[in-house]
Amino acid sequence: MESITELTKIDFTTLFISVFVILVGIKVIISLLEWFIKCLGLETKWMRNRRKEHDLIIKTASNLELLQKKHNIDMEKSDQHDKEMSENIKKLTDMFVQKQISDYRWEIINLADKITSGKSVSKECYKHAITTYETYEKIIHAHGLLNGEVELSIEIIKENYQKRLKEGF
């Protein structure tokens, strides 16, 4: 019981300060030993490991820098490739639109030629030509192009179609 009462009389503030001072003293002594060993040109295992870690960090940083440069170059190439792809897609789209316009023109003009040459044309051909012309007009307006070649042909088709409707096909 006496030992327990003696423990309650211990000044814990002084104990903590003493432990702290001892730890600081040990740190100072270790630092002095490191400095002394370094002055002698010796290298301890701990110092060697620390130097290796430092070298590894520097090497990793330089590798990251190289990797960043390569990434930037790759991104520039990717952007250039994307731009080329976009231009090629635009060219293909323009070619497709021109082909489509040409096909529609040919269909309408061909039917108008049939009519003017006196050949017989079915009711479905007239309807198809008028529908094709409407689609043709939409494409022309959507791409800001001018229509001049097909207007005369569609007028011939419409007039002949109305005439045939009045006659009763």
C-alpha cells in the first residue's frame, strides 16, 4: 500500500519535462555524431539508405518530367490526328452530299426527258419525282447551294402530272 501512495505523490509534470529533455538530448547527441561522422568522410548504413532514397526521389522526379514531356507530345499528335480525321469526315460528307444531289438531279432530269420525248410514265414515277425534288430542295437549302438546273425539269413534270390527272391517267 505504501508503494501506491508513493506513486500518487509523483510530480507528473516534472516527469514529462524530464522525459522530453532526455529525448531532445538524445536527438542532439545523434545529430552531433552524424555531423562528426560526416566530417570524417564516413557513411553509416542509415546515411547510405537516406542518400539512396534521395537519389531515388530525384531519379523518379526526372522520369516523371520525361514522361510528362512524352505525354504532351502524344497529346499534340492526338490533337493533330483528330483534326485530320475531322477534315476527312467533312470531305467525305461533302462528297456524299454532292453525290446525293447529283443522283436526285439525274432522276428528275431523266424523268423530264422521258416526258418531253413522249414516253409513257406511271403515276408512281410522278409522285417519286416530286418527293425526290422536295428532298433535293431540303438538301440544297441545308448546304447553302443554288438550284437552277432542276427547276425547269420539275415544272415540266408537275405540269404534265396535273394534265394527266385531269385526263384521268
